[in-house]
Amino acid sequence: MLKRLTPTALFAGLMLCLWIFPATAQPRKDKTPACTAPEARQFDFWIGEWNVQNWQRNPQLPNDATWYDTGVATNRVYAILDGCAIVEHWMGRLSYATVHGFSVRAYDPEKDQWVLVLYWPQANGGVFGTLEGIFQHGRGEFFNTYTNAQGQQVENRYSFSDISPDGFRWDAATSTDSRITWKPGWIMEFTRRDSLLDLPLFNGPTLSYDWCTDPKARTFDPFAGEWTGTQGEAAVTVKAYPILNGCAMIDFTEIEAEPRPYKRFRVRAYDANREIWVQYAIDNQNPVFERAEGVFIEGSVSLLTQAEEGKPIIRESWLPSSREAVLWKRESSTDGGATWTTISEAELTKVKL
């Protein structure tokens, strides 16, 4: 059983927190930069701020055409990593509940399709979901599969259609017969609005404790803010923001390099059902998502990338020397984690909350 942290033990619980940098560079199959290929810019239409009208089908009624208005939302979407990925923040009302949502998506040149990472928590937390798909004939379709409570295999589909400069339609549908028929369940109608927000997120950088109040879900709270330092002779900046009422944390890292800075984005959240931390990371050199997981062990957290065959496991550690200073350390293991070799390290200081 994992150890429960009290509020006073939160900072101590950060004595081994991991922020994932790239394990190894992945060679590209062609000379076209991934983030400038036409396929990699197919979601650029979404960048901006939107009003969202929600419609959902009543699952208790047999007529699939029976839809009802479930409320309005505000949506903000922006490009990150020099255009290599698209981030979404969603906030609104569905029936009588306030809902917050987050997603990040990027075109994966190795899979030749888009990968979507989503996190829509409830008040007690949530889990990440992923979908994959492509755009064809002006319509984007993205899929994943899950098993429902009755043991059926369910195909899930998210679609983007009717795309214009000032609006588009999103809908969700499911299939239990191998995509022969689809049952729609949710429609969003997006209308572009004037820009009203100054920050790249809805509910940060101020920490909120309305949701996800379990201390184990707030382990990364002390890292909210801006950090600067050096890695060798290169300048390093990390900006970390809580999102989704404190249920998740995103951060933007930039390292001085030639011919252009190295940039990395991460989103992490605590999975209360599995009692682990889960993180997705992506960078501007190889826009392929990396998933890492970690657990509390004697007041510390370890997030490890799952190594591909023949490649090392990468571990990243933040070792606090005070509330405003940490030593970042990158290590690798080629023997399944039995021994670790230091690759690099950097000293970082918090300069802004």
C-alpha cells in the first residue's frame, strides 16, 4: 500500500520528482521537419478562443434523434513547441455540473497520424485517455477502444467537421459492432469569440484546492512557478502551471541550444484508482508523445519512461535543497533499473510564483 502524505509532508515527498527529457533522438524517415509538414498543421484552424454550445442525447430514450441542450462552455486553444503541438483548455456547464477539460495533440510522423491526449477530471480526479486518427476530405476522425461494464468492446470516435474560419462541429459516437453502425452521444458547436484571456490557461497559475484534495494528488504543487538555471553552459527555464482546479500540472521547459532552443512540454496528474502519477511529454525536435508512470516510495516519487527494446530506461530527478532551489538530475539504466548512470544535471532556482 502506498504511503499517504499529509500536507506538511508534501514538500518532503518531492525529494525525488521526475520531469522527463528525451531519452534518445528518433531519426526522421525524411528530411521534412515534422512540425512544418502540411499534415502537422491540420489542427491550426482550432487555434483561438471559442464559445461552445453543447448538445447530448438522452440515453434513456430509444430515439437517437432526441437531443437536449446541456449548456455552454468556453474553449481556448493555442500552439506550443514552435507549432509542433496544440493545447486545449475547456471550461463550462453540462446540465447542472461544472466541467473542466484539457487536451494536447500532435501529428506523429512515425505513425503518420494524429495522437490526442485528453484529461477531463471529476472532483476526485481522473485518468488520461488517448485517441489516434487522421483528417480526410476536410473531416478529422479519431478513435480508441474500451471495454464497457457489460464486457462489450466499444469503439469510441471523435469527429471534427464543417470547419470554417469562424466555426466547426465536434461530435462523439460509439460503436459495438466493429464500426458498422455508430450511436451519437454528444455534439459541440464551436463559434469563434474575441480574445479575452491573458494567460495560456483558464484557472492558473493560482493553486485551487476545490478539487483533487487528496494530498497525494498535490505532490507537485510546490513546483508551480518559474525556475531558471543552467545545464552545463546552457540556460534552462521551466514554467509550471496548475490546471483543472489543481487536478493536473503542465510545464514548459526551454534549454538554450543551436540552431534553435530545445523546448519540451509535459502534463501530469495523479491516478487515484491505480495510486500512480502519469505524465505525457513531447518536444519540438521529435513530436512523439512519451508516457511515464511513477509511485510514492518512502516519501519520494519516481517517474520512468518505458524503454523500447534495446534502449535504456530514463529517470529524471528533482532533488530540492530548499523551497526555492533544486538539483535536476538525469540518469539512464541499461539493466532494468538495477544500476543508474548520471547523464547530466542542472541547478535551478525559483524566480517567480
